[in-house]
Amino acid sequence: MIKKIAIANWKENPGTETRAARLFRAAMAAAGRAKNVAVAVCPPFVYLERLSEMLRRQPKARLALGSQDVFWEEKGPYTSEIGPAMLRRLGARFAIIGHSERRRWLHETDAMVNKKLKLALADGLGVVLCVGEPASVRRKGIAAAKNYVGSQLRKDLSGLRKPKSGIRGLIVAYEPIWAVGTGNCDNPEDAREMSIFIRNILKSKFSFADPVVLYGGSVDSDSIGGYVKYKEIGGALVGGASLKSGEFGKITNKISKANVQP
Ligand code: PGA
């Protein structure tokens, strides 16, 4: 049975290291309880060292750490940027790349995403690539959304050859922009249709053997079951709900109990 994946994206939260450690302890416990779910947490950079130290002290913890971004150069005169080897040394196994909030607020382009993704993978840092269409596109229908996301994928993955799938290789998260942080989830059938579409592109254009596509956008413990019951949806990228005490644990629990349709 293929494991489902639950990744917490804490974004610019929580405000203190003490709260980060508390949240992380709860996530470690949830990961320990959730059978058949690979659980990961992506905290702000500044908490990585402390949290990976907590992981080292719990060698049996079944949890991975990731970062929320990475730069496209290993080192050099790039003020504030952090390269993949630095992140690996801090305990990150993968990086989220191309999140819609970075594309929006930091004006990250597909060309930048492509450079980041290539260096990270070459360096042994896994990648969770985020793609998704804005509301103005989705209003035109799902065909328009496919067009938009297809073009994003072709640009973001340009030049990539036979990448590995999974958390140590490459995973794609389908996150419609209008659903991120709005409380307005995509409906599971449409998310499934988009996942199938993305998986087909990954197989046909980029030679992925068994691509993994996650759904993200206002997922919580009430809605998660509707997505992960589909075999084409490999799990979820969870933002806001991963910061609420107990809620991320409920989500991982529901994923582990999901009745996946054959
Ligand atoms: P959300 O965020 O769950 O708060 O919508 C998801 C994400 O941005 O990855």
C-alpha cells in the first residue's frame, strides 16, 4: 500500500521558538500514531536547528523536517538566501518550492522556481513543488485551470530528467490559489481531476514512474477525508489547520484511517 503524506506548512508561524517546540512535539506524537502516513513539518528556517535537535533525541520519531523555500545557488553574495546543503545540514530533507504566497508577495517566477528545484534535487534535497491557478482562471472552468497548471508545470520542471518521486525526490502539491488560506476548499472531485491531469503530465512529459500529487488549500480535519479517499490524491499540504493544537493530529489520524478507493 502506498503511504499517504501529510505536510504541515507553518508559514511565518508561530511567533516564538518555545511555541514551535510545543507544536512540533504534538506533530511528533501524531506522526507516531498515524500508521501508513508519512508526516512532515516545514517550520520557518530559524526553528529548524532546534526542531532537528528534538528529532535527534527521539530516534524513533517518524517525522521529517522540510523548509519552506531554498535558494538556487549553494553559496555566495546573495543576502539572506539559504542553499540546499545548508538546509540539509540543519536537518531538512526537502524544501517547498514555488508556493503561491512566494509567487505573489516575493514575485517568484517560474524561471526562479525552475532554478531552485534543479539545484535542490541535484544536491539531494527533496522538493514539494506548488502549482495552482488563480480565481480569475478557475472562473472560466476546469479546462482553463488545466491549461494554466499545465503551463506552470512545463516551465517549473523544464530540463528535469527522470526525477525520483516521493519526499526525497519530487512531489507536486496542487494548491488552487483561491483556496489557500481562504477557508474555501476546492471540491474533492475537481481536486481529483486536477491530480489526474498533473500525474499524466508528470508521466508523459517528465518520465516520472509513479508521481505523487498532494492537495492543499484550506484542508482541515472535516474536509481531509473527502480528498484522501481518492488514490490519485497522495495526501495534503496543510497550512492554517496545522497550527491549531490537536487539529493536525486529527488530520493525520483521518488520513491513516481513510478508505482509499481501489
Ligand atoms: P492553508 O494553506 O491550509 O492555510 O490553505 C495551505 C498552504 O498554503 O500550503
